[in-house]
Amino acid sequence: MEKRPKRIVVKVGTSTLTHASGALDLRTMEKLVRVIADLTGAGHEIVLVSSGAIGVGTARLGLGARPTELRMKQAAAAVGQCGMMHVYDKLFSEYSRATAQILLTGDDVADPERAGHLRSTFSALLELGAVPVVNENDSVSAAEIESGRHKIFGDNDTLSAVVAALVGAELLVLFSDIDGLYEADPRKHPEAKLLRQVPALTPEILAMAGDAGTWRGTGGMQTKLSAAKTATEAGCDMVIANGKRPEALYDIVEGLEVGTRFLAKEAGA
């Protein structure tokens, strides 16, 4: 592990956090929490952007399938967020690590004064050794679950990139249900090659984006490449990796070859 601590944003998607039923995948969550707590203990400052609220709320309310009506989606998000934070708090407390919940809307980041307060809050939490757990405030904002004119986030890939830029992170890790960026969709083209490093987001790279993965998540490769643009322009490396192996975060932090790494733009480049 590198000796110099890093400020890191880790985003974990719904398909990683939940089973096909929508219930939480506790085994994966426990592994993720253990690794983050360990890295935090080593001096790294980590912000966790966590999806899954609507999926978990859907399961807890016994709805059977993700709601289609906006107010029902927002109700499911409220129930699911409560359940997820309960599990995160319980797991992190087992490793003597405090957690904090931060729910954001686009206005919170777009307004300079509110963004400044947010930056100060993140800074204080990280200084105190806490792990901020971030999600979009779906019960108030419809940006992710319903397209809108003032859409700023729209998905947690974008949210995590915005948070990475806001807190001045050096590394953004997107844990998903895929191993990284392939030349083509590996589910349709098994022979497609995995790209290990992307120095720049060229038109050829952007053309490799596919569709969204599963019903449990909203973010496909297009949103991940958009997040890469935001992060790298803010001077932050971004890595896409498979979230079912949270322990890979150790190697990612060390700079080893895991998933696909998008290199930060150098100042003035």
C-alpha cells in the first residue's frame, strides 16, 4: 500500500449491494465495509456513495417489482435508505468506525454557498475519521428516478464524480457488476478485450458505451464514461471494477492493474 494517504470516493451500485430479489447482499456489504474500515485505519479518507435505496425499499415493502409511479418510488427510497443506513452503521461500528449519512439534491451542489457548506462538512467528517455515506435524496429529488429539466445527477455514477470533485478526491472507484470497460459489451461479445488504462476519453472510447445493466440499477457504461469525464477533468483518477470483490480496493489504491483506470488530466492539459 502506498505510504501517502489518499482521499478516495468509492461508489457501489445496486446490482452489487443486492440480490436479484432486491434484498441486501450482506456478505458483499460486510466485505466492503471491512476493507473501507481497514483503509481508513491506514490513514486514507474515504467517502462511500451507495446506491440501492429503491431496490431495498421495494423488497422491504413487499412490492414484488420496482414501482413505476413516482410517489411510490420515492416512498420505497425512503424506506430503503433507512434500512441501508442501519446496516452500514451496524457493520462499520463493528470496526469502531463512525458513519454519517449525507443525502444530496442537485441544488445542494449547484448553489455555491450550499456547496461550500457541504465541502466543509465532508472535510470535518473525514478529519474526524468518519465514513460519509452518500446518496441522492430520492424522496425530495426526482432527478435519478424521473428525468427532469434540472437534472444534475441522474444516477449515482454521476453523483460520485460530482462528490469526488467537490471533496478534492484523488481517486474515484466505481464498483459495478462488470470488470471494467470492454471494447464491446462482453455479455454479447465474449471475445471483447478489457481495456486496462484509458489515458484520454477519445471519441473511440466514448463509442464503446453500452446500455444499462439490470433492472436493479440505472447506470450503464454511458453514465460511467460521463463520470470519468467529470472526475478526470477535476484531477481525479477513476477506476471501474467488479464490486463482487471489494477486497480489490486494496490493489486499486496501490495503483495496481485492476479493472479499467481512467487517468486524471494534468493541470493545464
